[in-house]
Amino acid sequence: MKDTAGGESGAGTVRVKALGFLSARLPGGRPVDLPVGSGGSLAVREAMRLAGLPEDEVFVIIVNGRKRVTADHLLTRGDEVTFVPPVAGG
């Protein structure tokens, strides 16, 4: 796992971002790049695990800033996945 707060996601990686309290669970509280295996894809669930994000604390998963997906979705090289926690207000 590589901290890449200042760079762009490489061709062999997926970028992992987290919002709200989930961001504190990422190393340094910053987006990280995870390597994509030789098969060219990485399941969202596996990305969560590798990034240290508990699945039960993720409410919404967004890929490339616009597509809502499930934990079974396969990410491909260059994708950016954002994990959003539940939000409550009053």
C-alpha cells in the first residue's frame, strides 16, 4: 500500500479514498493506492480489507466519482473508489 496524497493513481493501482470518520482509518488519513493483481481487477471488498476499512462502517461505495456499487464490484486499473460512512443529523 502506498501513500499517494500528492500523486495520481498509477496504471497498476486503484486509488482508495474515504470520507468522514473513515478517513482516519487510512494510513495518515490520506488516500492510498492499492496494487491490482495480474488479473487486472480487485474486488471492492478486498480493497476495503487492504485499506483497513471495516465493511460494517461503510454505507455507500462510489467508483470514479459517479457510480454507486456494492462490495462485490470489481475495480480495474486506474479506478478510484470512495467509501462513505453513514451520516446522521438532527
